[in-house]
Amino acid sequence: MQYLGGAMSAGAVTAAQAPILLSTAVAIVASLGQIAWLLLRRRKVDAMLWVSLAIIVVFGGATIYFRDDTFIKWKPTILYWAFGLALLVSQLFMKKNLIRVMMEKQVSLPEPVWPRLNLAWIVFFAVMGVLNLYIAFNYPLDTWVNFKMFGSMGLMFAFIIGQSLFLSKYMKDEQ
């Protein structure tokens, strides 16, 4: 962690700060590496990946520079809310359902189901953002890290399973 000291507002890093600062630096490098790999392979970099990179660089960079984990704790919430807002804005102002755009090649659904599915994702992202903030600022750092790593992934998995069960009644048998 002595090497991170030069990239911060004030020199030394304490033992308590080291894990979150190091993991933040690794997350930034991994995000940059992921996009670099896609670009090197001449693949399209999805807009969500660019947004995610911008958020991790800004909030992760602020976390490292100021040695304050508050910034990185906000990152998942900002990302969740950005995704939810993109779904909402695109539906309301551009009359485009992004969930439908992403899924309609894989699944055929009745017209009234698409807006409900879009709304479900908007609400899910909004709730996940609020839940992240609640846990981040009301529980110890270790609890937030565990929630971020396992709890949020578990909730996402449960949401997708629930969504699949909801959508299964609209699926046509291909036989």
C-alpha cells in the first residue's frame, strides 16, 4: 500500500484502510482491463460497461485519493440508479423499452407484459440502490462488503428467478 500513498491527498495508509483501498484499485484496473480486452479483440463495448467504468473510476478514484470509503460505498447505488433511470427515461421520453430491446430476440411476450417487465427492473434497481445505502451507512464495512459481494448477487439471482417464473406463463411451447 505504500505505492498508493503518492496517489492520495495525504501520504500514509493505515492498516484499516489498506484492504478497501487495495480492492478499489484492483476494481479500477480490472474494469479498465475488461474494456481494453474487448477493444483489442475489436468487440463492441456495451454502453452499460462504459457507464460502469466511468462510475468506478470516479468514485473509486475519489476513495483512493481521499482515503474515504464513503465514495466507493456510493458506487453500487449510483450504478443501480443509473441503470434504472436509463430504463425509465428511455421508456418515458424515447418510447423505447430497453428490456424489450435486450430480450425480444430470446423471448416472445404479449405486448402488455413488456412495460410491466421494464417497470419491475426499474423498481428492482431503485430498491437495490436504497438497500445498498442503508447497509453501507448503518453497518460495519465488513458487513457492507459481504452484502455487496454475496447479498446483492443473491438478490439479483432471486429477482431473475422470480422474473423467469412470472414470464414462464407467457412462453409458448415450441413443439
